[in-house]
Amino acid sequence: MRSSISLLLGAGFSAPMGYPIGNQLNNLLLNCTGDEFAFHSNGSLVTSTDGKKPYFGHKTSYDIRFDFCKKMIKYFKESRGNFDYEEFYDFIKDQAHEDKQVELLAQSFVIDEKVDQLVYSLDNIYTQLISYYLKDSDGNAFYDNSGYVIGSFFPKYTGILNYLNKISEKNVLNIHTLNHDLFFERLNNTEWLRGELCDGFEELGSPYYGGLEVNGRVYHARLERYTGNYRKNLRLYKLHGSRDYVVYYTFKGNIGKPEKYLKTRFGIGFSDLYKEKENDNKELEYEFSPSNYHADFLTGTTSKIERYNDPLLYKDLFKLFKHNLKEAKFLLIIGYGGKDREINKMIFENFNFKNKKSFIIDPFPGENVKELSARLNSKIIEKQLEEIQLTDIIIWDLETLLAPAESHAGGWLGVFWKCN
């Protein structure tokens, strides 16, 4: 039976690719004007191929909600003295509907709906804004058209990829990420990961489809659905969801019930979803689900915790996270700022940090990272990901170190640190 190693990735892992982190994302949202996108009448944020703002002949109700969202962001910053995108999400979910100033702001935007309805609809607009900015410095958000990388060089990631490739030879790597972007999945199409990455979603046998439009023609493309099967040595768990996750709803009358988590693809939206099923005559037909228009991922400092027990996906992911921490031979943390109190709590309660080693890769560790390191008694490696070497983390025979503890007499006493 293979030993397991747990990894926890934060926004810093994707930062070398130009993904916005922390204050960068805060500033993008603060300065968002909407000059490059518009909101369709179905609620979805849309862009045009020529880079110009789409125009539908009129301002949709969702465009008006976006204008209100901009006002709310400005009000939040002025009232708090600063802006944090996760704290703002908590505000609009839990506090804004009781704020008298918000009520005054909303009154000038209300048309056919009540003020409360306008406030409660903000999270759908705001989630799409966050998703819009989740792209790399080249503007890429999806990587399914990227070529297979061979050789021994991947810009900005060569060192960490060499390390992951080596330790995955004899171990299961449980890779937990708090990121919503798709960059780690892109690394699967390289000589280092070799297509051995799985994420609990499977396409074969899936009865779920998305509408794909090509040159005015619409086709049904099969979509992956969450099965919870992890059969390969490299296992990815997106604890806070992903920019390509969407929930399929079934309806009885006007009541929708969440049925299954799916993954969309490039060119397939979130509102054009179908399920292959038998009708009363035992004939196959497509059932349409009209309930979505944006990705499903978790944000906020406290709001996301309320969904950790979601039985369709997140409850399972966090159960696996805790199990993997308990079973891990050691823990490797990369690019995580240490600010998520609930994630930290899970680590402290499930990873045996008193008897097992942990490592944090962060070229510019802040106070929260240093506090996390002190609590875990872990080694902080202040290097960029491309500079990482095996000897930065361990200096010992790798096969001996990662074998079960009873197979060598030295145990963890044989480990010593490399001093930089």
C-alpha cells in the first residue's frame, strides 16, 4: 500500500502565472467599471470577441444590479476604511439587508422588485465579477487547448514540478487547493504529471450535457459529474469549489432541487444544461435545467463555512481533507497565506504536527504564515517555486524517508534541515 502525502495550495501557487491575489483582486473589484462586459437577460456576464462592451439594445435588470453592486463596493470601502473582497461578500450575504444606508442606496435602483430582493440578488452578480478576474496574465482561464509540455523546463514551476514528479513515484499525493482557478489542472498535461491527475469528476457514463454553440450551430457536449472516485496517484480536491463547477437542478413545478455537481467546459455556459433520461414511454430525452448562470464556488470569510456541510460535494471534500491530513506522512503547504481560521483549525485537529513534519513554501511569508509555521513547528522555505529542489525539503535517502516508519530504525530523527 502506498504512503500518502498531503499538500495544501493557496493563491500564491497560481501567482507566478499572473493570477490576482489578495490586494490585487481587491483593487480590480474596486476599480471595476464594466466597460468590457455586460449582463445578458438570463443573468450571465458576457463579453464579446472584439473586446467591446456587448449591447443588447437595452439595459437589462442585471446591468442595473451590477450598477448597484458598484455602489455597494464603494459604500463598503468608505464605511470600513478599506475593502476586502471576502469580507464584502459576508456583508452582502448577512448584514446589508439590515443596513439603513444600503436601503437608501437601493431605492434609486429598484424597478419592479423590492429592496430586499435587490440586495439578496447581489451575490450572483458579485460571484461572476470574481470569476471574471480569475485569469492569468495572458487572459487565459481555461487550458484545455494547451499543448503537452515535454522536456525539463516549465517557466516558473520547474523546481516544484520536479519535486512532485519524484515524490509521486512511490506515494499518493493528496493535493488540496483553496483556489478557484484551473491552472493546476493545466499541469496535468505535462511530462511531470503525465495525465495522472484525478479530481473526483468523471465523464464516462455521465448523463449530463451542456449546450455548445459553434458557428451558429448548437450541440450537446457530455459533461463530467462528481462521483467521488479518486483512483490515480495524484488527487486534486478543490475545497472551495472552482470557476468551472455548476450545480444541476431538477424541477417539480417551480421548485428546484440540487441534484449533482458538474464541470462545464470552454464554450459552454452555466445556464444551458441537460440530463439524458427516460420519459414515461421509456424513451430517452433531454431534460433541461434552467436555474444557473454562474459558477459555484465558495467565498467570504464566514459565509463559505456555512456550506462546508453541503452533501452534494463540499461535505465529502472536507471529510477527505481531514482523513488525508490524518494519514499523511508529511504536509507541504504552498502559497497559502494562513488567514483561513477554519482551514487552520482542521489542520491542527487532524494533522499530527507534534510527531510529523510539515513544510511551507513561501518566498515572502507574512505574519500569518509565520504564526502558522510556529504552531506546526514547520520549516518555511523562502524560495520561488521554480527554485525548489528535493534537498530544500529533505536531505536523506528519499525512498527510506517515505517508507513506512517501522521499516527503518532512524525514524524522523534521521531528518535534518538544509540551512539557507
